[in-house]
Amino acid sequence: MKNIIKNIYTWVDERLQLQDLVNFMGKKYVPVHRYSIWYYFGGLSLFLFIIQVITGILLLFYYKGSADLAFESVQFIMSKVQFGWLIRSIHAWSANLFIFAIFVHMFSVYFERSYRKPRELTWVTGMIMFFLALGFGFSGYLLPWNELAFFATKVGSDIAGAVPVIGEPIKIFIRGGDDVTGATLSRLFGFHVALLPGIFTMILLVHLILIQRQGISEPMHLKISEKKEIKKMPFFPNFLLRDLLP
């Protein structure tokens, strides 16, 4: 078995030069942040986003994004599809945890002043992803197409409509009309599974590239003498495995 894996890796490496990438990641070191737990919420947010993508794709196999079939398709997933209830529950809970994790990550970056030069663009891309994550939550809330989802979306879009000058056009854009209807469901479904994930993925790639390019910031509360003694570890595989495993 080891020989088969080795032969496959060699075959791919000859064509894609994977070893160069492995060597680059192995030479890259990041600080071991034993001083603060806040530095783990970025990786946790990424992990929860991946869970969202995987469970969302599985739900798409059975969900129907139309006013006539949306509610019934959710009931079918919960009662008839094998482990459908589990996948939907994981998707729902990880969505809440995703918002919480990215919220904590945003404030930890702010209070640790990790946005300072030269990481301003990393902060901006992170803030964009935070608002996109809120868009995920709002657009996904209507998809079960039950009474709670209907009135929550109605109230949420009314709040957007209360914004001076541009509020009413925004409300109509969200609803696809003057009221919450099947058109609203179709529109938010498109936002939730296509538009927002596409934009979020592109911003996420830029965010990760900036982090790799500029490195992870060091805690501001450390003294100069302590900063000299900060331990570091290789990004690959040490830090990557540490970030992935609890």
C-alpha cells in the first residue's frame, strides 16, 4: 500500500512539482501563540466554513428552491433521507458557530491591533467576509420556507428598508418585489448557494494569500524581551495539523 501511494505521489510530483511546494511550506515558520487562545478563531472559522460547504452540497441533492416544494423538501430531508436530519442539523449549528467564530475573530484582531501596518488589507478582506457571512445567515434563514422563516425575513428586510434614501430600493432588491413571496425565496436561494459562496471564496483566497505573505502578527502585550524568546514552528506540517486537530 505504501509503495502504491509513493508511486502515485511520484507520478503527480513529476508533473506538478509538489515537492517544491512542500519545501516552501516546510521552511515557513509561524509563532507559537501559547499566550492567547484568540489566535485559533481564524482557523476555526475556516474549518466551519468548510463544514458549511460540504453539508450544503449534500443538502442541495434533495432541497428544492421553489415556493411549492421548499417546505416539503425540507421535511423529506428530515424524515426520509438517511442521516438527512443529521446533515441539516450540522449545517444549521455550524452556521451559528461560524458567525460566532468569525465575530470573535474580528474583535480579537481589533483588540490585539493585528490590523496595524502592513496588514491593513488583511483586515479589510476579513471585514468583507464578516458581512458576507451575515448575508449567508440572512439568506439561508428563509430556505426552510416555514412561518418563522417567512416573518423573520419580512422583519429583516423591513429593517433594511428603514435605512434613509437607499432603504426602500434595498428592500425591494432583497424581496424581489414589495412583499416576501416565492420570488424572494428563489432570489435568496440563488444568493445563498451561488453568488455569496463565489464572492466569499475569492475573498477568502486573497485573505489567505495575504496571511501567508505577511505572516501571523505577534501579540501586542508582549514585552520586547519576551518577543525575542517567542518560539516558532514550521507551517507545514506542524502548524497545519495543529490548526486542523482539536
